[in-house]
Amino acid sequence: MKKTYHLCISAGEEAMFRDEEDYHRGFNSFALALYKTDSTALAEAIMATHMHQMVQTDYPSDFMHGFRQSYGVYFNNKYHREGRLGERGHFSLEVIGYHHLMAAIVYVMRNALHHGVVSIPYAYPHGSANAIFREDMGKIQTEKLLHPRHYSRYIGRRAEFPDSYKMTESGVFLRESVLDVSQVENLFVTPRAFNYYMTRKSSEEWEREQAKDKNGMPPVNIASIENGVKDVDLNNMLIFEGGKGNYRKLTDIELCTQLDQLARTRYGRHSVYQLSRKEKQEIAEDLYRKLRLSEAQIRRCLVFFD
């Protein structure tokens, strides 16, 4: 029987998903790695600097290797970048027990909320939250589907995938065709219960519930889920959990997209990766002066490190 893992790959201080196409290709690479390793996905969330994955597999390392190789080749080719994408290893936590599994899935699907990107998890398009109880919650798929003969444009000509995978005109596999939605829905039983857990705040009570599993494992919480992500502020994440973020600020995907466009139009480069240190310094000073963005955000989106 396959074991269930929470896996997380992080790029540290670098943005590894820079625009809409990257987020779509990241999920496609995730889906292809599932098929290649005969693994099952329960939930995922793609953020600018990292990706959380809830996967049932016999081969967690092989699965992660397949995902990293597929996405890394795409990313390096697109941005004319060289070298390994992301930190050398990845975070892996085996999840055992009903209450532990429920908590892990919820924390993964609420990741954008905890990072202050959105005020409610359903507002984030690059995760699994809207694939669960979709019709019951009034979230109807409206985008047209592609014919399979066009899939290669978005996943490569040699990619192998099952007939059950469906792709939209945006070039991304439908999450409900990739994830084991039925298993997740059976875990929560009803849409009402699912929505309750998706909006429930972190608490000691939630952690005590996990003790009912009697598996000797510590409770799943924000700290354990974010263990594989560099430089996270857990206190801020709890504040964001209450919907108290600055949602008007420029997001990483918006900033990265603008910066790569600037690199092409103003400097004649393929992306920020080809900019000189002096050019990056000029852009950084301009961003800080005009938009008052944080130094950390400017550095990771410009790939501007000492």
C-alpha cells in the first residue's frame, strides 16, 4: 500500500515560478511525475518560491526527481539559466492517520492564505482548493478543453500521460482530472465540513484532535508544513490566516512578469538572468524608490544576490 507524504521543494531566496506559464507548467510537470511513478495526488499549492505536494506513492524520491527534472529543464530553457533549480534536497514528511491527513491537506490548500497572497484560499488559482466539491460550491469549469493532439505544446512531445488527464486552452491540466478528488471528498464527507476546515483557524484543539490517531506522530501545523521553506515568519502566517494581509501589494508573479518584460524591452535580454549586476542595481533602486517594495521581494524577483 502506498504511503502518504507531504513533499515540499523550495528555491530558497529565488523565485522558481515567475509567470502564469510557469505555474501552469509546474502543475503539468507534477501531473506527469505522478503518472510516471504510479503515484496519486491529493492536494498541492504552487507558490513563487516553493511548491507543496500531498502525494501517495511508493517512490517519493523518484517522484520528486521526475518533477524537478521536467520543470527544471523547462525553466532553464525559457530563462536562459543554468544549474540546479531549487535547493539540493526536498522536504518529506510521512503523514499517518485520518486527522493528521485532514490537517495536512487543509494546510497545503490554504498555503496562499498563510503567505498573505489572498484573503481566502478559494481566491488562489494555483492550488487545489477549488477542485474539491467544485459543483457543490458553485465553481463550474467554463474554460474550453484542448484536443490531446495539442498537449505537446505545453508538456513536450515525449511526455506520457493517461487518457483521464484533460487540459484547458490555457495549457494546464485540469486539477480535478489529475487529483484523486473522490478520496479527498470522502475524507471531509460534505462540502459544509470541507468549508469549515478550510476557514478554521489554527488552534490547540485542532492539534489535540490529531492525538486521536494514536500514531505517536507530532501534530501537523503551520510549522511542520512550512518546515521545507526558507525564512518563513510563522507569526505573520497566523495573522494572515485571519485575512489580515495587504492584498493590494504587488505579488511575486506580477513583479517577476514585469521584470522579465523589462529585461526584454529595455535591455534586449531574454530575462532578468541575463542582466548585469549594474543593471539589476539600477532596477532595484528604482523599484524601491517608486513602489516601496521590500528588499527581499526585489532580490528574489531580480535574482539579485551577493
